[in-house]
Amino acid sequence: MSDLKRIERIKFEKLFGMGGGYVMEFSNRTFEDFVLEIVGKEIYGGRYDNDSNSKAKLLRKFWEIESNYTVAILTEAMIDLWVAEKQTSFSKISDEENVLVENCKKIVSRLKENSPVEDIQSIKAELSENDFSLLAKQIRESIEKNEPEAALDRLHTYMVKYVRRLCEKHKLDLKKDKTLNALFGKYTKYLVSEELIESKMTEKILRYSINIFDAFNDIRNNRSFAHDNKILNYEESILIFKNMTATKKFIDYVESEFDRKNQPKEDDLSFLEDLPF
């Protein structure tokens, strides 16, 4: 259930022209298709039914029932569509409308803070690689549509590539056929040996994560779209996502500290010895 405040609802309704039961320029069919495309929900599927089933009342019921994050994703897409329709019809957006659009975008930003996966922002492109960018985009789109179970295989692929890059960065010996848990085990051993983590508890958490990554191999092979499988349920998929993204967020922090401590100082010119001239 979203926690939209009354004043926030009023601003959305004003922007989307929801007087008289309408929503923007949507027909019943285009409204149904749009909601299904953006958040994968059947707006006329019964859950949002009311006495008249007007588009405005359906949307208000959607705001009432759905989570902050889901409401944010649909509303953000509606704002983008509103702006696009103005631009393509060559209609001037007034100063008052611009202020309203910006206010609505701020509301969306507040709502999006309640993602079902808190650390999803840690899933991002690494080293400007195209495959990383595509994987990250697809994973985050699945979370935006609240369909984590649809991206478990891609999350696994992403984590394999990510941990492999870490091993390469630190010049750790690895083989092409190394599993995710084997790669992470080698990396964890390196962190401990180089004293890059401070507490025994953190060490134990990371070492136990090796077993979690091992279990993730099984999920990828037998409960994801990697093969013709019965897909894992939503709640367990969310749990897996939260664990993976929290681990990555921590490792990103460790790596940023490593880079900060090992960057050449301004008066240290020893790195010039390795230049080919």
C-alpha cells in the first residue's frame, strides 16, 4: 500500500487531467495496455474494480493498493508520456505546468526510495563494458516491474562477471570454468590475507557467503529462466536479490577504499618507471 499524501494525489490528478473519470488521453484499451507494459499489472483484472470502473477511479485504487515503488514506476512513465505528448503535438508547456511536472517528479523520487530491493543501485555497469551495461539494465528493469524472479539468471551472470573482474584486478589465479562460489572464495581469501577487512565477524560473513554463492549456482541452473525450469517464487527471489546486492554494495566499498589507499600520491613519481619511454 502506498503512502501518497492527499496533496501529492491532488498534484498527480491535476497533471493527468483526472476530472470526470478520465486519465490524460487514454482510452480504456490504451490505458490497459500502458499499465500492463510498464508494471505488468492488469488494471481491469478485478483487483482495482470499483462502482464505475472509470480510468481515474481505477488509477486511484492502484495508488491505494500498490507499493510506493510500483506507484512510482507507473507514475514516472505517465509523466514522461505527458511531456512527450505535449512535445509531439507542438503544444507549449506553460510555466505553471513545468512547476507541476517538477513537483510530481519530486514525489516520484520520494516513492522510489522504497524499492523492493534496497541496494539495487549497486547493480550498475562496470568498466564501461557493454555486456555489463546490458545485464545491469535488464536486471534493474525487472526490479522496476517488481518481477525479481524473471532476472535471477541474469543476476547470477552479472555476479560471475563482477567477481571474475575483481580476481583479475588483483591478479588472482583463476580458470575459465571456475564457479561463482569458487571465484568468491578465492577473492575472500585475498581480502583476508591482505587485511582489507577489519573484523572477524565480517570475515565469517564473507566466508559464509561462499556457501550462499554455491546455492545460487543451483538456483540459476534449476529455478531460473536459464533453462526450462519452474521459476522460484517472488518472496524467495527478493531475498536472494537483497543478499546479492548487499554483498556487492559492501565489496564496492572495500574496493573503493583499496583504490583510494593505493592511488599514487602527488609527489610520488615512481609510477613513471613503468612508462615505455
